[in-house]
Amino acid sequence: MNRKDFFKNSLIIGGASILPSSSLFAQSISEGGIDKLVDEKGSFIQQKLPYDVNFLEPNMDAETTHLHFTFHHGGAVKAANKDLQMIKKAMDENNFESVDYWTKKLSFHFSSHILHTIFWTNLTNRKTEPTGELLRRIEKDFGSYGRLQSYIAATSKNIDGSGWGILGYQPYSDSLVVLQCENHEKLTQWGVIPLLVIDVWEHAYYLKYKNKRTDFVDALFPIIDWDNVAQRLETALKIK
């Protein structure tokens, strides 16, 4: 099995807690759509930050943005490539004693890569609000935009340890859901496609907000790009 074929078979398995394997959304990733996470050889790649590091000031400071993107997100990409190489090595050698370890590592690092990629595009420096189909579904599933804001804010602020607050689309119930994700991959729902993610690992906020996670989460809401969330919903709905 060559690297390309191996990657096709294992790409979504590695991130199974985040993306369904047979979806248009996954196809858009592998073919370079809204989130291009791999190159033509099947290696994980990190796209350039879609704006200057000071673009999100003052809500998110430039130094944190640089360190977060370069070393935390970038580090996850490098680690995911190593995980994939180690799994392939074990398969080529027919030695599966270490596969469990590296498969868990791949789930952790690849999920981090996916969520961080979404996170950067979820943010802007102008005020936006949900409209159209996104707003209709928010009102259907949560009652109002304000109630969704309160729900996902509380979910993000109260995560035990490190993790993410996630607004996602669940194709099996055709509904929007809010998830509280520990680390990058735990406490997720099978099949849920992330639309909006809020990073509450300390590296996302500690330089500016110190230990005040709640202040950081509150500061993110004015710079959420709901147009990007709507675009992601539009892509996700094509699964149906």
C-alpha cells in the first residue's frame, strides 16, 4: 500500500470524531475546497493565516495569534504527519504492537489541525450576525440567536481543562448542536460537522487574558464571522 492509498483509507478514520467519511465536506477538504488540510501526496499541510497577525486586535492580540498559529497549530500538523508515518511503518512491517498508540496520537493531532483550521476562518474584525438559513435553523433549534450565544458561551467557559466549544451540524438529526469538546477529540458526537469552534486551551488567551477564560470567550463573540459559519452550514447541508 503506497502513501497516497493509505492516506485515502485512513484520513477520516484518524479524525473520525470530527468528520463523517463519506461527505461532500470531507471531499472539499481533500480536493482543496473550504479547508485544504493535505497536499497531493497525502501529507498534512497548514495553509497561511488568512489575515495579518494584528487583524483581530484588540480582541485577540498579535503575539498570541502568531504563537498560536505558528507553534500550536503548526506543531499539530507536524505531529500528525509523524503519526501517519509511524502507522504506515507498522503496517509495512506487519508489526501492530504500537498501532494503538499512534492511532490515538493521530486522532488527537489531526483533530487539532481540523479545529484550528476552522477557528482561524471563523474570526474577522467586523461585526456580523447570522442571517438566512443559518438564522432560521438557530431559531428552530435554540429558540433565538441570543439563546445560542448564551449556550455556547457557557459551554466553552465551563470545559474542564483544555478544549473547545463547538456549534455543529448533525446530519443524522438534521439539526444544529452545541458540543463541549475536551482536548481536541473527546466528548464529540459521531457525524457532527463543526461550523463554529471556540478554542479555550490556555495558549489561545493566556498572554492577554491571563487566567480569565470567561473574558476571552466574551471577547470572541464580537469578531465571530457568521458569514463563514453560514458558508460551512451550506456545505454541510449538501450531505443530505
